[in-house]
Amino acid sequence: MKLSANTFVYEVGRVPIEKALGSLKGLGFRYIDLAAYQSANPTLMSQEKRRELVRRFQGEGFVSSQLLLVHTQDIASPDVKRRETVMDYMKKTTEFQLELGGKQVLVCWGCGVNESSVPREQSWMYSVETIREYASWCAGDGVLVGLEMDPHVYFVVNSMERMAKILEDIDRPNVYPNIDIGHMCITREAPVSLLKFRGRVLHVHLSETDTFEHTNSILGTGNADFSSYLEVIHALDAEAACREKGETLTAGIEMGEPGGEVDDPDRWMKESLVYLENAVPGLAL
């Protein structure tokens, strides 16, 4: 399993993607989980900036291990125009991931947010229908669609039990569960609960928690039990599942919260690397 760096911490720390990539190169990262947010949102980029980032990924040997579809909170909205806006964002962002040479994308925001104007069953149906349509659109290009479980009551998928159910309802072979260890620590779902996803684990997030809130702080400053979950993921032979898809199993260091504060993204990343080296041996850049 390789370590990847999620660029979201740099966006929260107000460091543009061009500078962030330079820092991550200096830290030894090859695998990049690119957050399609702020300076790295391809729908806001000029064509020249897009081409330059593609050239940089190729020239410096970066691998776009996952592209995070950050602006997907309306994926389960009862407003059809809002869902269409999300679909347009996802498609345009996915095209950029293909330009970078990557295949994995992540639908964030727990597959959508429940709204009080409609029953939750209706939000579930909107989420399923939107993701199914998107996954079908992705299939021709070999894009692998990851789904995020977010551990709060207002998200459509807020437990790994609901993750298993939405995968069943979407019923597309290129859709898989993203495994966020910090999120699972909050929902109190034991590592063995991952056994039901045998053969479907392609990507892992290392995020921190105080056991009640998803702090997304420096790794090692909270209570996330990374080792126990990674042991089960290893036992599931997730690396073999990745090889079948032509992918490398990566565990992304995820830090920073929207609207939060990150004083020095480089320091956060360095301290997380030191912690992982001591507490979770075997992960390699």
C-alpha cells in the first residue's frame, strides 16, 4: 500500500495547487489525491492552466490516484436543476482526471445531503439515480467511481451499512466504497465490518477524529485507530483487487475542513508523515 497526499489541506491553508505540488514533490510524494476545489477546481481553470497542470503531472511523475468531487452536496436534491448542475460539474471534473491520466474519482458529501422538504426515502432515490447515471457515463472511459460515507445524520450515506445498501441499489460494476478510517471510527463500525466489501476496496483515506467530530487534524493528534483497519484491508487482499483494475492501492492523508484553519500545510503534512512512520509502519511514499 502506498501513501498519497490529499491536496485539500493546501486549499484550506490558502496555498494554490501549483505551489502545493512543489511542496509535495519535495516531501517525496508520487501519488496525489487531487481535491477539485478552489485553485484545483478544473471547471474554474483556464485551458492553459489545465494543460500546464497535466504537463506537470506527467513531467514530474505524479500519479493522480484519486480526484475528489468536492462540490456534490446537491446530488440528492429534490431540485432537478441543482442535480443537473452537480452532474455537469462531475462530468467536467472527470474529464480532467482522464487528462491527468487518473481513473479514480470520489463522490463526496456522503452521496448527498438529506433535505427536510422531502422524505429521506426520496433523497435516497435521487442519490441512487444520479450516481447510477453518472457511473454509466463513466464506464466507457474505465473510470472507477468511489463513494464517500460521511458520519453525520444529515448525509444520505452515513454508515458503512448504508454504503453496502447504496452499492446494491446503484448496481454498477465501476462503483466502489471509499474507506475513510476516521469516519468509521466516528460511526463505531469495527474493522471486521469491512469484510462485506471483499474485492471492492480500491482506496483508503487516513483522517483524524476525536471520536465524536471529524476533525481532519494532523494525523496522530486524535483517536483514529489506523492500524486495526489497515490490517483488515490487508487481509482482504485489496492490493489484488486494485491490480485487477490496473490501479495501485493508496491510503490518502486527508486533512483540513471547509471553512477551517490550517496555519502551515507543509507542517501538517510533515508531522503526519512522522506519526505514520512510527505508528503505522509499512506505508510507503
